[in-house]
Amino acid sequence: MEKYDVIVVGAGVSGLLAALTLSKHGKKVLVLEKSRNLGGNCNSYMVDGFQVDTGAHAITHLHEGPLRRLMDNYFEYLPVFEDYGHYYLRTEDNFMKVPSNLKDFVTFDMLPRKDRVVLSQAITKALTLSSFGFDLSGQSVYDSLPRNLSKDTYDFVDTISGFLSGKSMKETSAQRVLSGSSFVRDSITQEQFDVMIGKIEPKRRQSTESILESILPYNLHVSLKARVNRVSQPFTSLERLATNRVHYSQGYPRKGLKSLLNAILYSMPKTVDIKTECEVKKILVRDGKVFGVEADEIHQANLVIHTGFASDLPKLIKDLPAPYVEKLKEIVHTKSLSIWLGLDRELPEFNYTGSEIWFKDFPYWAMPISNYDSSLTPKGKQLVGFSFVIDENKSEKSEKKKAYGTIFRALPEIEKHIEMKHEQIMIPEKAAVTIDGYFADIRAPIKNLYIAGTDTDKRSMGITRAAYSIIELLKILNEDGNLY
């Protein structure tokens, strides 16, 4: 029986990033994935000549965020990101950019002028409180607004909340909207990363240059000075009231999501073994400490990193503490529907790069991703992805019918140009960011069992949130003496 240093349960983007980073720190890693495919919600595949992603994605915080830190320090191959473009709002009569600062709100004619003034005041107040250290994570967006707004304005705010958290404005925190709209930006500089991950000598810190050189191959090490020279002076949160851009530092990977997945896989050392169609049935514990997992056979390791749903842990370990099991039940999930439409030509309605939001009745978020890369479709054709948050209490059939009805209402001309339809129903993130929703700690209550993924970190969304969780995982492993 082969023994590993680390077993990673799950080969979604969180599991693969965990395997990549830990292997670069000298660990022998086994990744076990129950499905046939790698990448989870970070992948692409072909449907009738069109390349669809697993849900429509915008990759955020690419300038100075967690994925950038992981790419700079661990990737051998880097994906190419196209500039994201802008966010737009569509109604039956109008199409215009989503406002992301106070100046934009002044000319945002989709909402009544009175409401725009009130929203501007509410944003200013919330951002001021946040800048002075007030925690707004427990205050709902709805409670942050006055009660005399129009239905259109409430629908608009509810839609923005839904796409940032998966839940309504009554369940979404004001802090979530501030960060999701880039008024408050979480970032991880190289210096911060080095402090969290690098080895610290007693009484004297190593320089950031020597830390990187000590743990990374030379070809991965880029001069810190060169990095710093590329970073412009950041604005304070309050300065962003006038200068904020919601699409700041966002991009779409050329060749689709699979290019990011392939960059991770191509960067993986030979010390990583990956098994697909290999479901973990038990996480094995002896004397309060993990020693492996039971899957197709018994696999032993000193550390186990679980990157599946944290709420599934009680199925894998019998004797978890009862209070911990109860807390895991408080994790909130959201279901989404993605509809991909392959069009027989490029339509003028989608003559933009970026994405659009329809905020009435059944809101959607749509991206014409072939505008970033025409190779995703047959020549002269177009591919658009529409994402909906759907009601788990209603049938999938009725939610799909309602979604198509919304698309055809918003874009009446599109129906006669459709030559490919493809639908995906998934849970886009392992935990929704709600007022009362629980996020699991990275340290599980079993020694040497750790959790990583989008149910352990509530910053940002999707792949960016997964990257945040991996950096926190590395930090905690370092603190516990399990990284080196």
C-alpha cells in the first residue's frame, strides 16, 4: 500500500489548487474525485460545435487578488485573460451600463431620480461606516434602505443582491454588496502572502525574496520589485465613491474555463496522483487523528484535505462532535440554472464585451462569451450563457420554462436564431453568503483534517473565493507546522 503525505478529497478547482500548492511545498499528494471529470465548476466542454463553460463566469480580483498570488507563485503555465468589459442593464426599452459610482448614478435613468439620490446616500453611509470599522455583515441590504422606493428600484437592488449572494436583499448583507460592487476590495499583496506562507526565522524575518527562493523553483520566482512596480497606487474606499469601477480587475480566460483548469493541471508536479471515478466513502480516524480514507481501497496519509461540501462530512466521519454537526446544517446552498444558446449569427443585441442583467420578474445574468474568443463557436456564430437563481421548492421543468420565457421577453428576436440549447443545473458555490448562513472553519475538529473550498471563505465569488480559501488553508497549515 502506497502512503501519501496528503490526500485531497475532491478534484474541483479548490481540490486541484490544494494539490498543486502542497505538492510545490514538497508533499506527495493523492487526489480522489468521485466523478469522471476534473475541475468541478471550472471546466468547459463541447455541445454541437459550441464550447460551453460550467456556468457563466467572470474571474475577479485578477490584479492583486488570491488567484493572482497563486498563479504568480505556483503555476508553471499561465492562462491568458481578456479584459472583462462592462456590466449592463437591460429592460424592454433601455440598455445601459450598471452604475458603479455616484457619478454614474446621476445619469442612471432606469430608476427614478429620487430613488437614485436615496441609493447614493445609502451607499455613502454604508461605505463610511465600513471605512471606520463597523461590521455590516449582519445588516441586510433591505434594512439599509428607506421604505419609500419604487418597485423597479427594489427589484434592481434585489437582483444585484441575488447575483452576489444567491439570496434576496433581505438575506444578503450590506457588506456583501459593498465588496461585490468593488467599493470595498479585499486583496492579497505579495508581501502579505509571504508573511502568511513563508518561513519565519526566530527574532528575524527573512526577506520576501529569500522566502520565495527557499520554497519555490527558480523559474517560478519573479522579482518582488518588478511586481511592486506593476501595481498602481490603490484608492481608499471613500475615494471610490467617485472613481469605482465594478468591473475593475476582472477577466475572462481565453479559450474558456478549461484553459484555467489546464493551466493548473499542466503545472502539477509528478508527485501528485489523481484518481477519477473514485468516491471516498469514509475518512479514517484513529485516536482523534486522521490517518487516511476508504475509497476504492484504503489510502493512508498524514493529512486529509476535504474540498467537497463541508455539510457532507457527517456522512464520512461517524463521531464528529454533535455541536459541530449542527453548525454544518446551517450552511446555506443556492441552486442555479445556466442556459446556453448557440446562435446562427452575431446579433446586434450582444454587440458588447461584458455581461448584462435583466432585473424584472425572473432576473438573469447573461454573457456573450464568444465575443471574447470567436473560436468557442463555429465561424460567424455566437454563444451566450444565461444564469438564473432558481427556487429549490419548484420543479426544474417549471423553472426552465419560466427562464426561457424571460429570455424571449427580454430579447424577442433571439428565438428565431437559436440552433443549440444546453441547460445546466448546479450549486455554483458550496455556501451562499447570507445574513445567518454558516461557513465552516478550515480546521475540522479532528486533528490533521482540514476543509477548503467556497464553504470556508465568504470573500468574493466562485473561483476567486476558492483561491482565497486555499491561501487561508496554506496559512493555517503553516501555523500548525504541517506545510513544510
